[in-house]
Amino acid sequence: MNVILLGPPGAGKGTQAKRIEEKFGLLQLSTGDMLRAAVSSKSAVGRKAESYLKVGKLVPDKVMIEMIAIRIDQPDCAAGFLLDGFPRTVPQAEALDRMLARKGLAIDHVIEIRVADDFVVERITGRFTCAACGAPYHERFAPPKRPGVCDVCGGRRFVRRDDDTEETARARLAEYHAQTAPILPYYQERGRLEVVDGTAPIDEVANRIAAIVAGGRTGLRVG
């Protein structure tokens, strides 16, 4: 079973990817992690990637696809994989499909966690963590049980990420809509796109995604 998880920043992809990985035994593949591992290993594809990174250039799609092709041949991908963060463009989606076809593989499900921009902004700007233990909270969706006191360690000091601002959130959303969102029609036309409401409670979102991966149609089938 091979799955792609899509959605804007702040949609909860990381949380849901981890749940899918644990429930179905799929290996979550992050292109960032793969790049770092390839460069560190000094492999042929790693050296190619490093030659671009050293001069501040983006790693070409051809090299990224080669890296993914090598990675999914490893034994820990035998049950399938979950791609988070790739593809980001239509050419990448097309190249990924061609590479998988050569291996006799395909993407089984493309799941979009759909969330409106204003909801994403609220979710991102409301996040904060305990300064002592790192426990995560949200002003609206998951506040501490006792105001000002961490549920886990009792700490009373909380911090926010510097980039969890409305300006940064909307800039990231604009980039997503311009670059990544156009791949949704690509998968829709091929009948592989499923949409899940990302504004639902986390467990409900997880259950809907699990039903899709297991072969059900709890999500909205598009195309």
C-alpha cells in the first residue's frame, strides 16, 4: 500500500502520517530526511544532491526521484510507504508515477487533508508549548486544563515558535496554493484523490483516513 498525504501547512499531516505509519506498518518517507541521509552516506545519489546543495540550488526532480527509487527498494518499505512533502509539483507527480510504473508499483491513495486558510491561520497562531517539558497546547483547541499550568509537569512558563505568526502562516499558504495545490487535479483526473475534512477532531480525521487506506470510502471520492 503506497500513500501520499497532502494538505496545507498546519493541516495536521505530521500527526496523521505517524498514525497511518503505526496502524498499517507503512514507512513514512520525508524527502528532507532522505536527502540528509543520502548526503551523509556519500552514496552516488547523495553526492549528486550535495553538489546542488553546496551552491544553494534546489535539488533537481530527477535526483529526488532517483533517491526515492533507491529508498523504496529497501526491505523496510516492503509493506508500502507514505510520502509526506513530496510531490509538490505536477512534474514531480508525473515523474514519480513513471518511476513507480517501471517498478510495477503505483500510488494507491492520495489523501488531501482539506482545511480552509483561516482555520489554518488560527491553528498555527494559537500553538504554544510548555517551556519545561515541551508539551504542546493550543489556545482554542487544546488549552491546559488549569489556565497557566502545564498538564504534564506543572510548569508555568510557555513559549511560542517565532514563525507561528499570521504573516508567516499566510505566506506559507500562498506558496502551497501556488505550487502544490495544482497537483490535486492531476490525481483527481486519475481517480486517486480522497478528501478528508481536516477541521474535524484529530481522532475522527484519523479514523476517516484509516478507512480510506483500508479500502473504504469514508472520505469523499473525487473524480
